[in-house]
Amino acid sequence: MKRIKIVLFMMLIVSCARTVEPTAENINKIFASKDFTLEFNRSNRSKESISFRSDYLVYKSDKPTYRREISYDEVVLINDFIQNIVHLHSEMLDPKKASYYVIKNTAYKVHIVPNQQDIYFDALLKTLHLDTIPK
């Protein structure tokens, strides 16, 4: 019984994503897996996420989950968007009061609190045609 507890504890430790600093190098480590999630946590505590897995995009929100193929142009757009929010990251903003992003895969997790308004994420959703999914 004791061995089982130790093995389960070790599996839990290994399976948890390690939180790293929001640097280009760390973001690239996450991107390299080609299986990651961009999660947006609004200041009102609602959450939306866009996951990328094997040429597919999966959007989760308070609406039904939506899945579709992703184009190369959309990949470039999302990459540019993420680069911009990394450059706008502010250590001065409190994620308990401000909107923030989490970019994660199974190994790493980055928290980004950019000095920008929520409308930029809304614009990304609109550009990706994810704003028209019916409830």
C-alpha cells in the first residue's frame, strides 16, 4: 500500500506542468510540442481557451466546444498574437484583478498578464471566426 502511494505521488509530480517565466525561449519550448493551449482568463473570472493539436483548433468557452482544422495563415496570426502579449507582459499587473493568459502544454506553463484590453482577444476570436458559435 505504501509503495502504491509513493508511485501515485511520483506520477502526480511528473504529470504537473512546470510554471516558467514568460520569455520567448519558454514559449518556443511550449510551441515545439505542437500540442498546447492558449487560455484567456478575463478579469470577471470567465475563461476561454484555444487548444492546438495536430492541425486542429479546439475552442472552449461558455458556448459548446468547437473543433476544426487550422490553416497556416491562422497559425501565423496566433503566433504573432502570442508574441505581442509576451512583449506586453507586465510584472506590475495583478492577475487577481486584471485579465491574463496561460499558455501551457503537459510540461510547461506560462502566465502572461499583458498591459492591454480584452478587446484584443475578442478581435482574435473574431478573426478566427470563433465569435459566431451559437450558445
